[in-house]
Amino acid sequence: MLYIGLFIGLFILPITTHCKFKDVKLSGSVTVDLLDTETHRSHYFSGSRNLDGVASFDLSSLEIYLDGKLSGDTTFSAQMDWDGDSSPTLELAYLRFQNAFGHGNILDVGKIINPVGNFIHRKHAQFNPLYGNPLIYDYRTNLRSDSYPTNVAEILSLKNSNNRNITHTRNNINDGISHTSNLDGMPLISPDYPTGLTYYSRKDNIDYYLGISNNSLSNPTNIATSKHKNVFIKIAYAGSDHSRYGINFSAGSYLDNRVPFPDGFSSGDYLQKMIGIDYSYKREKLNLNAEFVFNNFESPRITEDLETIGYYIEAQYFLKQKFYGALRIGGLIFGDISSINGTPTSWENDIDRSEFGLGYYFNEDILTKFFVQNNNSDNTSLEDNLFGLQLNAIF
């Protein structure tokens, strides 16, 4: 309850005191899952609380949305999430200036929606036709923000590890010894909203986004833990009324300042860099979405960059007005580094995922889904397949 009080006191009340009540809109969403998995889903963000082999009901999320107008050209949006387990969190909170610098340009400041790719703005249950996130946004690699591996041998030893909550040996807790951590391994792109600002402009059929946020795509934080900011750029072209093409770039520092770096170096010397393309198509009964990314992590004690190719393609087809089928196929291909004996080997095990689902809208506010997800990897312990049901309601 303390978090709810702080949320209201620090964000909602100061803003709403400058708004007329009729200008403030309060809404929400609740999502309940019934999940069954083969093992504990320790490598994924979506479904990570489900226990080994136990079919269980789960209050996946309760989301409260607040939207309002401060003036003719200035609005605000906020979102608070509760997962039924931990304390409520402020997921999203930003001010939008709808005529920034004139000519109808938009400036968002605060805890913002990341424009990179085409999934984050539709990650919530009412917009996601399936259950899980694409692996680009979901799979926890063996890289971390609170530490880094001493050498190639250490990072290769983690390829088959189920525990993503143990620091590397080079860390700020007790340098040279691995420790339990409250942080997870990082995905290529975190599904969490970053804190910073983004500027948007449209000319003809082209959208331009330029943003600055804390840390990096894989490690967005409310308070910066790196001296260097993340910069992201997106250019999107609406080729017709139905299709949209995007080019994305991002570069930022993913490591915590407190990590012991080699002499003369800092967190800003080791970047995460990503370039990608995305595509979306929507027409009548068919929705298509796809992304392809090339990602690069620089690590202090590993001379070769840690590269990854990630992709997915997703299709949703309405068989009837309220009933649809959906399929998503995607994967991560990890680049090679030289092992101690000089033999090239990937720094993580490649993984691919296929997910199929059926959805039915009882009405425009209530959606139920059935889904089956299959994950394949060279890591034999990664048998984290699942199937289940999900019910989402908007109010």
C-alpha cells in the first residue's frame, strides 16, 4: 500500500490538481492465466513465476491507467502494475507536449514508451495475440549489468547454467567471487519502459523518432547506473494504408558504474549497440508483424564483441469477427568467440521458439486465449515449453 500512496502522492495528485476532473480518464486491465510448464521458466520474463510441472492459476497483472490533459497541447499518461505477488510498480509515467517546437511535433518526457521495434507498444495482453514475448524481448542471456566475466572460459561455462541470478566474478559486491543477485540476466531488448525523453516528427509518410534514456536497451533503469546515456533512433515509412517499415538504431552503456573496470576505463567504454528493421501489415482479417535485429555487446575482459542475431515473424488471422488464430516463430543466433584452445564457439546456446494460439472476444473488452509454446535449444536443461489459458478484461 505504501507504493500506491507514493504513486498517488508524487505523480497523480500534483498533476490532477491542475486538471479539471472531466479531463482525467481512469481505466484499467486485469489478466488471469492458467499455465502448465515442463520446468521452472528461469530464462524468460513472460511466465517466469510458474513452478515446475504444476498447473496453476496466476493473476498475471492488474494495470491501472491514468490519462489527462494539463493544457491544450500538454497531456500526461501513467500506468501502475501489480502482478499479484510483489509490490505495485509505476510502469509508465510521462508528460506529452503535442506541439513541441511548433509544427505539431511531439515530445515525451518521463518513463516513456520505447519506439524501437514494433512489439513494446503492444506487449500487454489486450494487444498481444499470444501469451509470450518474442525471444528478442524475453530470453535472459548470461550477460548482466552488475558484473562481467573475467575471461572467455567464464562466459562459456555459463552457457548451460539455469541460474541467471548469480553475478559474474568481476562485481562490486566482492570482486573475484560470484554472488547471488536480485537482478536477472539481460535480454537483447528489455520489455520495460525506459526513463528519458523521445522526440517525434512526421513528414509526408515518414515518421522520425529520436530519444535519450538511462543505460541501454537491455538495461533500462529509473535512476541511471551508468555515466553514459542510451541514444535511440527510429525512422518508419508508411508505404501504404496497410503496411509500415521501420529502421532502428540504439547505442548505450549497459554496465553499472560500480563494477570494477580495468584501469583507465569506465562503463561508457563498453556499449550495447543494436540495429534492426521491423515490418507491420494490417488489412481486414490479417495482421502481420516481424522484426530482425543485430545486437552487439562489448565486454571488458573479452576482446571479441558478443554478437547476436534475433528475429521473429507473427501472424494473426480472424476466422470470424470475434475468433482468431495466431502464430509466432522466432529465434536467437549467438555469434562465435574464440575459446581457450582457439576453437570458435558461440557465447550462448542458440534458441528458437514457436507459439500457436487461439483467441476469442466475448465483447470488445474481454478476450480469452488458448496457447501452446515450444522452445528449442542446444541447452538440454531448457525444456521450458508451456501451454495454457489467459483471460483479459479492460475496464
